[in-house]
Amino acid sequence: MSSYFTLSPKTGKFPVGEMERYLSQLPFVIRSPRDPRVYLFHWSEQEAENLRSALTADPEFPMPNVGIVFVSENVVSITQETTTRVRGYLRDFVEWILHEVDCRAEDEEHNEIEASSAVALLSELFD
């Protein structure tokens, strides 16, 4: 299964402010110093802070294998080439979004991902 997918609202826009508040409360998530619309999911709070320091100090620092979430009013994209633990954190975030907003999901080739429920969608995306 693809490690990249997008969510988009079926109507209206995503509540970006609410998503930013949700993400900012997670100790293992940092906002990218390279792009404020990007959040990086790490497996520990200390490693997330180490990554923030490295990215701030060196703009050319290579991106490690972390969960990457791009947030905007029209789309949320998620790249999850990372550890099982981080995928669980990403799953929690996706469950929260699906609870808040009626969404469609597409894989990296823009194929709609069919699912009859949020649980089925999450299983399809993360298993």
C-alpha cells in the first residue's frame, strides 16, 4: 500500500487553526522550520527536538524517516515512511480529522481510496 495519501474535505475547508492546535499539543510533533504548513512526527519528544535543532541549524540537513503531514485549508497530505509507533500517532491524527470533517482520500496516484467507514479507511491506509 502507498505510504503517501491525501485527505480533502468533500465540502468546505479544513479547520486549519484547529488542526494546528491539535498538532501543537503533541510532544513528539514539531512544526517544520522550513515550511510552517508541515508537521514532522517523530517517535519521541527528545528526538523531535533534536530534529528541530538540526533543521534550524542547517537548511540542507536531510529529512530523516519521520511522518510528514502537510496542512492547508484544501488538503492534508500524509507521508508515513516511518516506524510503527509513529504510524500509530499518524493514525490518531487521521482519526481525529475524519471525526471532524467529511473527507475523501486519494493515494499518491490520485486514485480515490474506497472505504465504508473511518476504521476501514485507516486499515487500508496504514496496514
